[in-house]
Amino acid sequence: MAILPPMRPESLFPLFAAISTLKGVGPRVAPLVEKLAGPIVRDVLFTSPQSLIRRTATTAALAQDGQVATFVVTIDAHLPPQRSGQPWRIRGWDETGFVTLVWFKGHGPHLERQHPVGSHRAVSGKVERFGSEIQVAHPDYMLEAERIDEIPPIEPVYPATAGLPSRTFRKFAQEALSRAQPLPEWQDAAWMAREGLPPWREAFERLHGPEGEIDLSPMSAARRRLAYDELLAHQLALAQRKAGKRAQPGPRIVSGPLAEAAEKALPFRLTGAQVRALSEVRGDLAHGERMSRLLQGDVGSGKTVVAMLAMADAAGAGFQSALMAPTEILARQHYETLAPPLEAQGLAVVLLTGRDKGAARAAKLQKLADGSAAVAVGTHALFQDDVAFQSLALTIIDEQHRFGVNERRRLQEKGPKDAEWGVHLLAMSATPIPRTLELTVFGDLDVSRIDEKPPGRTPVATRAAPTPRVPEIVDRLRAAIEGGAQAFWICPLVSESEKVDLRAAEDRAADLRKILGPRVGLVHGQMPAAEKDAVMQAFVDGEVGVLVATTVVEVGVNVPNASIMVIEHADRFGLAQLHQLRGRVGRGMRESSCVLLYDPPLSEVAQQRLDILRRSDDGFEIAEKDLELRGGGDPLGLKQSGFPAYRLADPVAHRDLIAVAADDARLILARDPDLSSPRGEAVRTLQALFDWKPASGLNDAG
């Protein structure tokens, strides 16, 4: 299937013009509009109001304090300041009383010229009542009385930035709306009627001309219509991309005796979820099409074992595989897990990181180049220019969202240059994504889930405690450390912030060293990588008893002896992040615990979130519950996890539309793969409008 980006129809040209073509957007204003919305007119159209102002027509006698009111007054007098620092005042009269209009700084005699005594003016602004005096500071509007209709009774409020007030941006939004032509309908008419959704342009008219708060709600008919348009455009791009990947041939890899022997040699049996995931991976490898699959599993669910058996399959078929991890410590841990069982089957495994230098590195590169090493485990070092594989056929990317598109692609491109097939991709992630949102991130990948923990994992006893109990917790921690245990102590910040009153990791480490001695380590994201790795390795080796850290330890650190996790200001973290942090303990034989410290009093939502964490250790269930509690916005910091930057859709509020859009996209392409029917042509316009390019998706790796 051809997946070229759609040609832009002429009907969209006005929306794709530069913002400088909007009236009033000159060289000074253009950078402000671009910062707020984007570089083209369409971006202004896609910028939604955040709230609205209701302006009530009233009189001086009836005006209420705090009300945004509109008056018609006769200018009675100008009251210039008597000394420096005082405001310029204009006194107006409306037959029921006086309204005093106030300007501070930079306003003066020009007001007297613009609004002479005796003139009639329509004035609107926020009322401040001082006893019997009605005052409006810096009125929003002050026009000739006959122009009162230009003052909107309901005014949408847009995001603002320095030098670009909301009211100015509103003018640009109205002009952008005037350039939006009615377009051929790309949505199914019966579905729109059933859902009560308006046509495309009418939806934008309601968005930029709201008649009440309901029109700004994500659940309004207009917002749902526009959200569905954006979701459908994105799902179409992902579906086209997925079809394009499946059309690429991949080497046929069939499971054989080598992988079977490796599995039998394991000291445990695979869980049902692991068996299911492995079966799905093997089905892809044997199919003859290039695999693009995500293996999503909770912390400690056994993803690495599934990856290892897939690597054994590749080696048994005469191919090489590579596993890339985002940090050296994680790569080393993967190597220590993978190497023994694979080498027991006669396979050579190479660990390649940035630390490898000179002759030792050259020897490893030679093994990869001549094929004597069947498996490579490493970091970014794996895709450097001088790294060559003889027959790379399977790449495994751990914590794939921590790598850029180009980094993933560079490893994929290490396959044989003259091969007629592409390298298989298995991405792995321990970040729990709710099923309802999975399609927005991984719609172009096949997804396997390991939703079952291996037997023998020690349950982590989780409890919440107020911060005044820190001394008591430190006393218990000292006893545990003296008994041979190890602990994490997580802080949200590296140093004190004037804006956020949180205890810094640096200060906490210093406090704990005074009580517990020198075996307290500190790691945070601002440390040099080598220094951070050294401290982490000291913790892994048991030289550090307590590791004070920011959330850099969230993913990948495996210290079986660590049995205590203390998280300060736990109420400030997302539930999914708390669960990831908690997953760093409970990996050995010791009874493990997690203490969630919070500043009382807890809000009702914060209390519910901590209760969920105490009750459940299922990351996917926790993610779903967190989603329910958070509502709209950016759930769980999703933008940092690879989520698309939607302009009109809210992936939480509109999550019921995501699966519908995915189904609709598949149906459209199944019936009309080339989008050549009348609806297909309209769908091409939709894709061009949102500019989702199927050839450059979120999860592109080659």
C-alpha cells in the first residue's frame, strides 16, 4: 500500500498561509503568535479558548463587586493625578450614579482628547465597589456608545503571552476562522447524526464563539467533533504506517531445538502471560514480514526472558540479534541475565558500552563483524559507525521511549546491506499505559502484554506516613541497614526551589549521612553520566547502603538486596511513577516495604491515589485508576512518554473516541486502501489538514 503523505488540496491553502498574512500580525507580533500557536493560520484556528468572560449590561446602582459589567455613561469629568504615582481618573454618569474609570501609569491627557467631557461611552470591565463608589480599573472596552454591539456579552479567553493579550489573539482567531472554507464531509453521516455532532466548520464556529461554558467543555458536541477529526487523522496515519511495515519482508525465523533447550535450562517455568507473548513474537518472526512489536510488561514481569528466547530463535536460524538499553547499568544487568543461559547453549554474547576502548573493544567488534558473537547487548554504542554485524536480523530496544527515532533507526540499519528483508524490531517498555490510551502511542505497532508476575516475587508492603514521622522512619531505616538491608530514598528535586517547597535530594543525603554514616550515596539527573554510574554501581555492589536519588532510578536498576523504598512528597508523583519506583524493591528474598511520605492534610484525590497504590501492585490497573482520577490534561506526564501533541483532542476526556477512530481508520483503508472514493478524497483532505505524516510516525525505527 502506498503511504505517501496526502497532497494538500487548494481549499486548505488559506489555512496553511503564514501567520504574517493575518491582519495586524506584523514583524513584532508574529513571533509572539508563533510561540503561542504556531507558524501558520491553521495553528491559530486550532488554538482553543481556555475560558470565557460574561459581560453583564448594568447600571451604577445595580453593579456588583467583582462583576464584569458593561455600562453606558456620559463623561462627567477628568480627574488628573494630583501628585506622582496617582492614577488618571475619568468620572462617568449613567442617570443612576457615578462610575469612576481608573488608569495607572502611562495614561494621561490623550484620554481627555479621546473621551471629552459630555461624550457618551460604552465601557466594560471588572467592577470594584468601595462603599458607594463604583470603580473600573483599566476598562477592557471603552467605545462610542453607538458601538456597544462590538462588546461581546460572552467573550472567549485565549492563552496569552507577554505582549500578546487574549483579546488581540481573539481577533486573529476570528480572522483565521473566516479563512476556513466548508470542506467535503469525511465523517460517516449516520454516525455523526447518532452522536449529534455538527459539521466541521460549524464546530469551529462554536469553539471560537462559545455561548456558554458547555461549549468549551471537552464533552461538548463541537469539541468532540473536532477531537474525533484529529484522532481519526492520527489513527489513519498509524494504520497506513502499520500496513507499510507489514508489507516489508523480514527474515523467516522459526523456533528450534536451541531455544527449546535454553527454555528447559531456566530455573523456573514461564508464566501463562510470558508463553502468550512469546507465541505472538514467534508468530511474527516466522511469518516472513518484518516484525514491529511492542512487549509491554509491568515491572519484574519477565520481559527479558521472552526477549532472550527470541534471540535464541534467531541464533538457531543462523542470525544475530542485538538488545539496546538506555543506560550502561541497565545494559550490564541485561547482559548478566542473558549471557549465562545463552552461553550454556554455545552462543557467544558480547556486551558493548561506551566504556569499551582499545583492543578490548576491537575484539568485540570483530566478533560481531565475523558472526562469531550471536548476541550483542549494549547502549548507544551499538549503533556507532564502526559497529558492523554479519547477519543482524532482530533488534530489541528496552525502554524504547527513551531513544530517539533516529537512534532506533540507526540500529535497525545495521542489518545486511544486500539483504532483501528488513530487521525485526521488538520494543520493550515497563511504563504502564492504560489500554484506553494504548492506540494513541502504539497504533502502528502490534502490542503484547505480560500482565502476570512470575511466582516468587516478594510482595511489597506499602503504607503512607506524614512527613513529621521522618525521624521514626530514619530510626527504623538505621536498624535495617545495620541488619544488612539496602534502601532507596527518593526526592523530587535536586536542590531547593523557591517556587516549590520540597526537600532537596542533596540536603536529604547530607542529613542521612549525619545519622547513618558515609554509606549514603546520592544520584540525580544533573550529575555527569560516569559519576552517576559509579554511584549506582556502588549501590549494586553493596558498598552504598542507602541511595538518595531523584527519579533517575525509576527504570532499570535491579538490586535484589534492596528491600526498602522511601518516597518523599509521594502525593506529588503520578501513580504510575510511584508504582515504577516501588518496583525497584521486592526483587530478593527479604521482606520489602515502601513508605509514601506526604505533607498533611491530603486532598481527597491524593488520598484516593495513595489508597490505590496500597491496595494494588498491578501496574496496568494502577494506570487505569490514575486515569480516572486525573481527568483531562496531560495524564501521567504522557507527553514525556511519547504521546502525540494533540491540539484539539484530549486523550483522557476523549478516550472513548480513540478505539472508535482506530476501528474507523481500519475500515476506511480496508474498503478504499488508495483513498480514491468520494469519502476517500475527503479523508485525504482531513489528513492534509492535520498533517499527520504516515511516513514519520512516533514509533518509527526504520
